[in-house]
Amino acid sequence: MSLGEKIYLYCERGHDPAFWAEPLNAVSNAAFVIAALAAAKEYAALPPERRSPAAAAALVGLTFVIGIGSFLFHTYATRWALLADTVPIALFMVAYVAFVLRRFMGLHWIVVGLGVVAFYAAARYAGTIQCSYGELLPITARSGARCLNGTVAYAPALLALVGAAVVLAAHPAGRAMALASVIFLMSMTVRTLDLELCELSRFGGHLRGSHFLWHGLNGWMLFILLRAAIRHGGPNSSAPGGGEVRT
């Protein structure tokens, strides 16, 4: 298996190996870069005594890397580019779970570690799930795509967001978790339907699909999560310095 092997997963690319075969999928990764830059600006604007831990800045940096990695995959469409796409996403999910457990919930590091291991194991397992959905998603099934076009792998992340929203209901960050959950459900839906909507999405003589909406919605979601990480404090504090995020 060569790292330079081409991978064809999404409607917009089809089986075209060209660099710009996925223009919308590629350009829409700007949503992650914009989210990271906007969050970085907000982080820098806070007085030093009100800034959240350096971990929040690291999450901002990971979001920027997600945008670059996803751009590389939707242009080069190779196995090495797939790693550049998926590894930063996995790192962000694991890091944000740890951040929520430690920062917002104030849990001991041992509990945080166990929570991260449990989340990682669930995400790994979800990515291996096979399902029969020929009647529900017939085009996707015929393509041989993974369960729900691979979106089932993100189910643990959605459940983690919903769980955080419930547990943090009395914490101002809980509202951010709840809004992020709704947006993420929307983005998972459009990612799942990419191949199903393919023939209905012809524009400019080219099939587009709906994967680019996954990028746009996730950029919005990540900004909400980053802003919560930047502004909010621990379980007994509404935010660093007492501020409150408005979502």
C-alpha cells in the first residue's frame, strides 16, 4: 500500500485524480483557518490575567492545522494526505475531551486520562462498524463506502458533546456545548448524504455533493468550542476573570 496511492471518497472528486478536482471541498477548508484566526484574535485580545490556559491556544493551533491538512487531502487525494487530514482531527477531538474534563468539570488527571482512553477506544471502534443500509442510502451502499459514508466514526464525538452539554448545564460553557452539538449533527448529516445528493448537485457542469457543507458547519462549530475554551473557567467560575460567552 503506497502513501502516494489515490483515494476517491467524495462526490465532487468522482474518479478524477486532478489537483483541483474538488474545488468546493478544497476551498471550504478556509472555514477552519478563519475559525482559528478569529479565535486567536479573541485569545490575544484578553488581558493576560484573564486568559485561559495555554491548552486553549494549542487547540486554536490544531484547528488551523486541521484546515491545512484537509485542504491537502481534497487536492492531492492520496494516502499521505489522508493522514494529514485525519490525524489533526483525531488529536483535536482527544485534546478537547481532555480539556473539558479537566478545565470545565475540574476532574482529577487520573479520571481525565481514563475518560480520554474511553473516548479514543469508542472512536476507534465506531470507525470499524459495518452496517447494512441499502434501502436508506442505496447510492452510498453501492459505492462500497463505510457505514453512513464513514460518518459513524464521528458518533462518539457527538455523544461526547451532548454529554458535556448535559453535565455542564449549569456552567456557561454548557450552552456552547449544546449549540456545538446541534451544528455537529447538521454537519454529520450533510457528510453522510454527500453521495446520495451527488446527482442532484450538478453546478457548472460538475457534480458537487454536500461535503463542502461539512467543512463550513464544522468551522463554525469549532469556533464556538474554541471561544468557550478561551473564555470560560472551571466548574465554579463562569469564565477567566468572570466573563461569559454569548452564543
